Amino acid sequence: MNTKILSALAEPSRLRIVQLLRDGSLTVGEIADRLHIRQPQASKHLRVLYEAGIVEFFAETNRRIYKLRPEPFKELDSWLDQYRKLWEEQFENLERYLQELQKKKRSET
């Protein structure tokens, strides 16, 4: 797992930027306005997200328009999948245990 991705997403403003970009591409100014931060702050956060490979941009006249890249999220999902399987197994074990307890309780009554 690329720790740059996790590190970039760990900062609340950057996570909010990613959440905004889920709905589509935005300019730096639009991101700054929606997050109620100054444009230089938004640019700084976007640079970190860009360096982590989370976003990409294209230039249109004198504006940069940012959008999410799917690859880091696929990587994150793949990494989480191994834990998801572990959790599912634990829940299945718990379910079997609870069913056994219910059967035992019914047989005692």
C-alpha cells in the first residue's frame, strides 16, 4: 500500500477536497470557495494530493481544473479487501457462536 495516499488523505481539508471531487472536476477557485479557505491553501492541498497521485489536472486558459484519478482508490480498495475478508470471517464466527448459544438456551428450557 502506498503510504503517500494514506498520508495525503489523513489531513481533513484534503479529504474534504476529495469528497468534493467525487461529484466532478473543479477549479482551484471553486474548491477554495466551497471549503471557505483561501486559494493558496487550496493550491497547497491540491499539490499534496497531486504528488500522491490522487488527483490530476488540466489547464484551461489560466485555470487548473482538478479531478480524481481512479487508480489510487482501486489500490486502497484492494488493500482494504484483505481486512474486509478478515472482518467477514470474524462476523461469521460470531454468528455461528450466537446460533449455538440460542440452540443451547432452547434446549435448556
